[in-house]
Amino acid sequence: MKLHTLCLLITSSFLAACSANTVNVIAGQDSITPIHKSGEREGRYHNLYAGDKTYPVTCEADCYPQHPNVICETTAENCTFNAEQLKPRLNLGFNIRWLGHAGFMIQTPNGQHVVFDPVKEQFDSPVDLAFKLASGFYRQPGDWLTRSELKNLDAVMYSHIHYDHFNKSDIEEIGNQPRYLAPLGMADNFPNAGLNISEMAWYAKTKIDDLTIHALPAHHFSSRVLVPFIYEDNDKDLWNGWLLEQNGSTLFFAGDTGYSKHFSDIQQKYGDIDVCLMPIASYYSEDNPKWYRYVHTTPEDALKAAHELNCKVMIPWGYGNSSWKMGDRSSHSALLRLLHMHETMKSPVPLYILNEGESIKF
């Protein structure tokens, strides 16, 4: 290769990597921007239903019994769910693959390809190395997108900026072909790589061809700093759930969230939900159990929320061999608690359990 050609290629690659992103904000007459208008929290976002919480159901004892379908190398660690499962006869056309933790690859009924919260490795550098040195724990990578899937992505949707849901190095691999959808305020966290980013208020909507995408409330918080758990930038960016709607069928991704009235609000606005992707982990901490549950659903909270949403099937996430085990006892303790409480509560919501990398079509 001639030198001047090589130089042109290097220059073009550098310019592409550093080109400015295109950012637009989507809101509407019926959307909500939950921001403090005055006081010391002025300009910061807040939850719709703040304040002390009461929870309908709480497992008090023997919450993690072994389950014959959860096969583990040690107690609740390095496990596989192994069972014949009855699949609800929904005939929706959604093909769902769990990448691990909160990541999902979705093929819609009419063939669009979208992904929720893709995170390939543990954290962005330098937090990645700092966490490993401080804790001695290093997350095993989950499933990931094939080269063909990366090439054909239509949209990438992020629920919030926490490291286990948003990794800048993955965006470099995903590239600038798909459209990026994010909560309000989040765009300035993306690398400058010529990306098409839409920030969306709660209850705002947008379209990709005939796929309607709704940004929905969640009950959480946001922060993204070099030193974990020092929150100088706390809540400067919003946090979302997402709803896909096509051919009259719906798929809901709750994002990280605690239990609150926003679940019943969503059902009242959009009707019963067909497929619900619900978080069941990161709810436990010996140091601050009340706060952890405030911003993360326990398995029983997730079941109650799915019932309020009238989900026709619930797929849980947050546990697993590629999970961060943040706030949880082990990789699969949350799944054991979910299976136990599903029976204890006599929940009417059907469950479908995936291992990382597995797919199901409804």
C-alpha cells in the first residue's frame, strides 16, 4: 500500500472516530420531564413516586431454597437452568436473546433488530481495573452480538448511565450505523463518533419504520464518575424503561428500577403487556438494605409489578453466570428466590427462564 493512501486511511479513521454526534431531544405534550425546578437539587432528575415505600410482599426467611431445575457447581453459583418449559401461545413474532445481566437482543415481528443495555466486558477503564483490584472480582463476559448482528442493528437503547448498563468501548464496536436511544441528558456520555442519538422524555415516543418505541418511567437514579459510589454527578441524567410496539404486540424492558406506582401507570396507559423483561437482582446489601431495595426490585417486587402490568409472560434478568453479583449473595440466588416466591405468591404471571445466550420466540 502506498504511503499517501495509508495516511489518508488513518486520517479518515481518526476523523470518523472524533466526528460530532447528532443529538435530538424527543418530548411531547403528554411526556414527562421529571426535573427539580428549584432548590439545591435544581436541574437534577427525580422519581415520580419518591418517599418511603411499603411493599406488598417480602420474603422473610428461607428465601433461597435449592430448586431441582437450577443445577449448580456450588451453592447458587455457576448454575444452569435446565427444564422443559411451557411456552405461552402468544404468536407475537418477537425473538428474544438474553446476552446476560440486562442485555437483550430483540428481533421484532417485522424484522427490525434492536438491543437493550449491551455491555460486553465488566466496566469502562479505569473503573474496570480499580474494581478488580479492590474487590478481586471480575465478571465473566456474557453472550455478545455476532458480526452480522452488529452490521444489521437498527437501534441501541440504554436505560441509564450506570457502568453495568452502558459501556463506551462497546459503542466503538457497535459503530454509528444504528440509531441510539437514551434518557434525557445522557448523550454527553457517548464517545464522539458520528452517532445519531435521540434523548427521550418519559412517555415520549419515536418510530423506526413501523416499530414504535416508547420511553417509560423507572424508579432509579443515575451517576457515572471515576470513583464508584461518590456521586457528584448524581441524577444529572434521567433513567428509562422502554416499550416496543408493533402489529398490536408489546414488549416491555423495565430497566433498573425499584417497585413503585409507575408500573400500574404504564398498564393504565398502554394496556396489558405481552412480554415483560424484568430485573430481579441487586436488591440486597447488608450495609444499606433499605436503599438497595428502594432502587431495585426484589424477585417478589418484580412478580408484583408484572402482575400489575398484566404481563402475558415474564422473562427475568440480572442474575446469571455473567452477572456482577452486585448486592446479591451469589450468581443465581435471585433466580432461586424468584422461583420460590412465584410458587409462594401463587403468581398468575407465567415465567420463562433463560440462560445467558439462549433465545425464545413468542
